[in-house]
Amino acid sequence: MFPVCVDRPEDLPLQRQIEYLQHAMAQNPVAEAVMAVAGEMKLSGWYLGSGAVAQTVWNLRHGYAPAEDIKDYDLVYFDPDDLTAESERRVEEQVAARLSESGAVVDVHNEARVHLWYEKRFGRHLDPYRSTEEAISTWPTTASSVGVRRDSAGFVVCAPFGLSDLFAMVARPNKVKVSQEIYEDKVARWQSSWPKLRVVPW
């Protein structure tokens, strides 16, 4: 088994970083359950991402339980053929029903329809995403712009900014879409739970 106690996983070669991340996620039974359900449902282009990944790693690096203080699990997929809110909500309800015994709170989003509500919510125009991977590349910090899944190819990672910031516990703004206010609010909340997190100013 991979030693999650490695002092500086951010210094490992990329393939070893991926192995480290795979082992880290395996320590979080809720994350594993969400990935199993998403795989069974065969959601198109799906990933478990953002806080579910970053905070699992940070928990382990702080010596906490793997699922500690993770309020919800972000599950994203990509279905450009059905952009209705009803369809997205139906998928979320199906995921919740399958995970009812785990107590997991899962936020499910079809990244193909984000542009339909983004401007109203955040006051910024958003062109339609072309893939889940493109969506992940716009998430608020480099450390949390990471998605993982398990499929026939094995453990798959989407990390457009690499994994070093994640493992080094560095919160660095990804300014593609996030505003300064949202970034600063997010990292302040994160630091209260993970005090070893190093925040890069806006």
C-alpha cells in the first residue's frame, strides 16, 4: 500500500503523485461510495471533484479522519443533450437514493448547462463548456481544480494545474472565473478547518 505519510508528496514524480492520490481517496469511504455509484450509473464524463478531493488529502496531511469536515461531495458530469434542470435534479435524486445509508451530501451538476444559470448567480457571462475537463480548469483554486474517477481504465485524474499545489496545501487563485471576494471567503473558511493551508493572496 502507498505510504500516505510521505512527507512531501508534492515533490514526487507525476505518476507517483497519482498513485498517492489514488491511495488517499481510498481512505475516504464516502468518496469511494460516491465514485462507485457514479460508475454504476454510467454518467457521461463524470468526475468526483473539488473539495471532496482536496479536503480528503488535506485531512490526511493534517492527521485527521479522511472525511472530517467535508460538508458535501461535488459530482459533475457532462450531458449536452439534456440541459434541463429537471434532468439534473433527477440524477441528483438517484445518486442520493443510492447513497442514503452513507449519509453523504452530494451536489450533482451537469457541467453542460452551467452557462444557463452562471451569470444570474455570479454576475459574469460564461460560454458553454465543451467538456467536464474544461469546466474543472475554471474552478476557483489550482489545488481544488482536480477531478477523479474510477472506470475501465482504472483510476483517472483530471488536474489541469497538476497536483503539487494540492499536496503542498497551497491555496492559489485560479482567476479564470472566480472573483476576489469569493476566493477570499472560500480560503478563509478552508483555513479555519485546515490551518496548515498556505493561502496565496489574490
